[in-house]
Amino acid sequence: NAGVMQNPRHLVRRRGQEARLRCSPMKGHSHVYWYRQLPEEGLKFMVYLQKENIIDESGMPKERFSAEFPKEGPSILRIQQVVRGDSAAYFCASSPGQGVLGEYGNQPQHFGDGTRLSIL
Amino acid sequence: DAKTTQPTSMDCAEGRAANLPCNHSTISGNEYVYWYRQIHSQGPQYIIHGLKNNETNEMASLIITEDRKSSTLILPHATLRDTAVYYCIVRVASGGGSNYKLTFGKGTLLTVNP
């Protein structure tokens, strides 16, 4: 499967614990995006990363949430001290890098099947 | 990014063509139209995108009006597995700024009936 891989598919945490969500982009993709889907709502952008760089985290809650995309390994979305309101589906997407001339700018983002986080 | 308007829901008979409309009357000249769908419990699946010419791939066809204020996604022979929420998204596809963000509205729930 050459698609975007997310794990775990389901994650259960108790209030106050940490949740760690992983995303491996499609082969050849160097840009990663995280989105959150609250129950009965549409997907909302959270953060955009390139290797070792956070490009835009304007959609991330100011506290408890962090994201990284290290030189080696998957992208990680980390939620510290989880609360009930963090229960949601978290989706990762990836796309090819933006060429110098922006020639990859119209490349679509491809999504994984998400991690469903439940907080007890 | 331009705002889009889609019907809340639509029905289609299995084997028939499904035509999903989208209005984007405030679209700019450098904005593309993207279509995604989300089948229950799965991530959004990219379907097709276009700028001003009609596009076709193995999944669907995209018809964009000449003034680009609306478009139609066509699934030529709908199957039960095409039951999903379909999202029409407009965004700038090059240059700087925050054009990489996809803004998902409520989409259209397409139900394909046997």
C-alpha cells in the first residue's frame, strides 16, 4: 500500500494522558498536513509541516498540541493532558513538494484513513 | 479561498449517472476546483480537480461552466460503494500564502440506492 499510513486507527486515552498519533506520507511526498474532524463537523486544518520544519500551525490549539516531522520517520501529532473535547478523528494528508516555479502547486493532497481518538 | 455551495443530499439509482452540482460564484482566475469524497469511517479521497477545462479520469468527470461560477461532478455509473459525502473545494494552487489549506464545507451526501 503506497498510500498515506496512519496509526493507530483507534486510540483510547483517559483524561490527563498523552496521545501520540503517527503519519507516514506517501512515497515521494515531503509535505504533511494534519486535519481534525470533530463529531458531525467538517475537517479543519491544523498544521502544515515539511521535513524538520513547521510551516503553518495556525489551526493548532495554543496549548497541549504539538507536531513534528523529523528528518527520519513519520510525522507525529502529540496531544498532552488530553481532555474530553479532544475526542475526534485526526487525519493526515501529504503532497509532493512545491517546485521552485510552483509547478507542483496544483497537486492534490492525499489523505490517510485517520486516527479516531476517544477520551474516557 | 472562494466559498462553495452544494446541496445537502442527493439520491441516485445504482447504475445511473450521478451529477453533483457545486456553485462557486466568487471564484478567482487562479483558483482550482477540487472534488473529494469521504466514505463513512474513512479519510477523504481525492477524486478530480480542474481549472477551466473539463477533466476526466478513471473515477469521474468534472464539467466547469465557461464563466467558472459552477461545476458538476459526474460519476458515470454509480455503484453502492459510491455512497459518500462529496466535497467541492476551491483553492489557489500556486504561489505563497496559505493556499495549501483545504477548507471542507458540509458537502453533499450522495446515497446510491439499489
